[in-house]
Amino acid sequence: MAIQIQYINGIRFRRFIMTSAQRINQTKNHLNDINVFPVADGDTGTNLAVTMNHIVMGVMDFRKNSFEEMIQRIAKFALMGARGNSGAILAQFFQGLAEATRGMTRLTTIAFSQAAVRAAEQATLAIANPREGTIITVMKDWAHYINQLAHRTPDFVELFKESLNKAKKSLLETPNKLSILKKAGVVDAGAEGFVNILEGIVDFIEFGKLRTLKNDEQQSMVPLIKKPLLHSRRKVKFRYCTECLIEGQDLDKDLLRQKLDGLGDSQVIAGSGEQIRVHIHTNQPDFVIAQVGSLGNIIETKIDDMWEQTEDVAKKTDNKRITLVTDTTCDLPDDLIEKYQIKLVPIAVQVDQNSFLDRINISTKEVVDYLENSNHHVTTSQPPYQYFEDVYQQAGQESDEIISIHLSGKLSGTYQAACVASKKSKYHDKIQVLDAKTSTIALGLLILKAAQLIEDGLTKDQIIKKLEYHIKQSKLFVSIPTLKYLIRSGRLDKLKGLIGSMMHLKPVISLNQQGAFEEAAKVVGYQRLLHKTLELATQFAQNVKNPCFGIAHIQDVKIAQWYQKELKLRFPNAEIFIAEGSPALSVHIGKGGTAIAVVGN
């Protein structure tokens, strides 16, 4: 008997949203690539991913059965995390859905479809000059279709599956409604992102659980081939993408529109009487912020230079010949991952019987919270090789060569899984898998070196040869404030750990040339631990040429900044990066643990 869903409540809709966020995370690079309207700045996928991920963080531990309570929270976090044109429009869609469902604990298909129509209307009203052929078009077409369909079926399974096909048809029509899309040979990126959200919902309905979705071209990516976007790279009239989030009482959207009239284009004003997000392309960002601030309390601003962004997109488009793949233990800052379009395969984090994906649906802070509650058993495990297959499939379609660099094979089966997946991939001739013989921020620095070598125009073989040299010229030093997490994760024998803890020993862990753990030092006392870690990193750096440094910390940026300051005194010309350690790293070293990586040239 086919499954039927007669109503949706808060818990069910929360699961819909979380699966949709996964889908957006997997398609964001494709959405960035086809982003030509309103500006070809290559960030639509990233903006939608940031927006959806912020919602996920807001509802992760929020388990209310009431649809009203859940959608109110979703709308709140969507507005707080909204980025870009599409993110702001999506936030207003959720706001409209929340306003239309006040007092409702569960929704029938008719109630939901009526609310969706109102939400699409609210999203349209948020835009100063809405254009057909964008996310708004697909939203409206989908909402009006389900409003008709809901009167024929009480089943949400049928409602969402049939309406997804309607949304895809609407998406395929976007190039016929917006000439810039037709010239580029693409559909609207924001509109495809909305379709991806619906795909996530349908996937949950069909499979009944959260899963890693395959980035199947036949499922979501329409059969259009992007042409060179030279016509889209011209400098746009308004240079700065400006965003503000304000809070207040009885905020007036119409008055705000009047104040911003004539100051730019791509204006979106989303939110409620208590909180509003403003998005506008302008040449006067400071004046825009002042105008917005006159109506309420500004709690966030963001200004992006779109002239620079479009130039970056042009460079990325020209340098698609080699794609980098790594795993989420690399601990590179997010801005560098986005800049170099590095593809990540997530490590699995197991909390009791629940499995999470590192950096996708669990954060470092959440892992630390679980660790500090001794009732939870927290471990990590390698990704299934299918995860690599999915990434290689996408990378193989986009590029001529693939370099896949992963944490030490002595520490995890991740490298081996990558090797298996590369052999099974139909793009196996393109793929070179490399064991970095290290992990965390040291792996990140090697990835960064590879990205820079790609920019310099080196071939895959030349890059691999240089990376093998850099691996030999690299070292990682990890300070361990407490042994209890190494014991709990199984990395340290319980008896040895117990003896060490009783003696108040604090080790500095490193990796040898084969990529296996070794003890670099052990001291008594936290301050001695910090100074010993710094001393070891300094000694190694003095023996390599032109060292660069990376510092990863677990919920203690002040210690990372202290390391950075001390290293800068010793190596004033060196590059020094700071990043928060991944959830996977935090499992083993706990709060306050830090890692210093040194890589020589």
C-alpha cells in the first residue's frame, strides 16, 4: 500500500527543511556556476546554502509539533541568515507562510496550499521591481498549481510529487522569459534553487529519512549548456551589494522603500514589523545603511564589491580545468573553500545512535556540547565511498582533471575510500588521489598550496610532484589539554590514559613521515603545554624554507590568536591562517585543543 500523508505538523515540516538544506548544499556549486541574473557574481548557490543552513541550525534542537511554532522559528532564522537576492526572497516566502498559518497546529493540503499562495505573493511584494523568469515565477507557478491540486487530493505525497514536476516545467521556461538567461544558455539559478528545495521534500517523503542525496543531473539540472558569460562580466551599474538586518517596533516597509528609492536596484525588503532584512545594489552603501538605521536598530550589515566578484567568477570560469577534492577534516576557512571552489566530502560524526555529517548538519559547538555531557558516546567514521562517487561525478562533468587529497591513511579509511571510489568512477582517468599523511589545518595548507599551483597554470602531474615535496616539508603539532576525549574516542588506551590523567600529563601529538600518530612531547600544566607546542612549531619552521602556518582551534579563538601573535613575532613575513577546527577534530581533542601546522616551500 502506497504511503499517504494526510497532514503536516511542525516536526514533519522541520524534516522537510533539513533534507532540503542538504539538497542545496550539494547543488550550490552548480547554482553558482549558472548565476547570471541580476549580476553574474557566482554566489546564488552559496547564498541559498547559507540561508538554509542558518534555518537548520535554528531548528536542529527545536522539536515542536505545532506547525505555527515551527514555521515561526524557521521564518525568524531564515531572515537572520538570509544572504543575497534569492536568500532574502526565500526568507520572505517563509515569513508569508508563517503569517498565513497563525494558530494552526497541523495543516491539510488545502490549508497548506492556500498559505503557499499567500507566501508567494508576499515574496513578490518584497521585491521593488519583480521580473518574470526568476525564483518568483517558479514560486508562484508552483503555489497556484498546488492550490488547484489540493482540492483533488488530501495526500501530501501526491501534492508534492506532482507539484515538483510543475515547478521543473516552470524552471525550464525561465530562459524564455528573461533574455539574459537565454543568451547564457541557463535557467535562473535562484529558481533552480527553489526546485532543489522541493526535491529535498520529495526525497524525504519517498525515503522517510534524511540521507545524502545524489547530485543527479536528470533529477534537477536541466539540459542546458552554459555558454561563455563574457556579456555578463561587464561592470554593472551599481557596484555594491549591500545588506542590513534591523530590529525595532512597528517597522514600516513602505517608508523604508521610499527612503531607498533611487539609490539602486535589485531591492528586496523582507521581514516583519519587528525585524527587516534589506538587500540592495547601490553605489552609496554608507548612505543606504544610514537611511535604514534611521528606522530601527541595525544588528548586521554586509557590503560586497560586485565588480571584484564578477572578475573572480571570470577567473574561476577560465580555470575549470582542475578541480580539488578533499574531506572535511581539512579545517580551511570557509572563505578559502568558496574562493577556490574546493569540493568537500564529509566525515561522519556518530553521537550515540545518530549519525551526522561533519560541517553539514552538525557544528563544532554542538559536538563540544555532546562531549561535555558524559552520557553521550561520540565517535567519527570515514565517509562511504558512494559519497566520493557523487563528488567525482559532479567534478568530472565540470573539469578536465581532479586532484583528491585526504587525511592520512594511517588515521582513517577515508583515503582508501577515495581510492575505491576513483577506480569505480567513470571519470577514473581524470582522478589522482593523494594521501596527505597529515590532517586538520596541515591538510588545509596543502590544499591551499594546490589551489595556488592551479592558479599558476601548472599541470596535474607538476602539482602532484610539488605537493609530494610540500608533504615532506610539513608538520602538525596538536596540543591536548585533557586526555579524556582521546580515551573516549578510542584513540588512546584507557589504562595509559588513566595513568596520564592522574599524573596531569598533557601531550603534544604530531604525525611522522608515514602519517601515523607520534608523541612530540608531554608536559605538566596547561601553560607549559601552550609554550611547548609553540616551541616545537617554531623549531620545525626554522628548518624549512619560507614557512607558512595554519592554526585550528576548538572553541578557543583567543589561544589561536595568541599563537598567531607569537608566530608573527618570530616569522614576520609568514602567512598565518586561523580556522575553527572541524567537528571531527573536536571529537578527539575537545574544547581548548589547538593544532599548529607548518608547511615549507
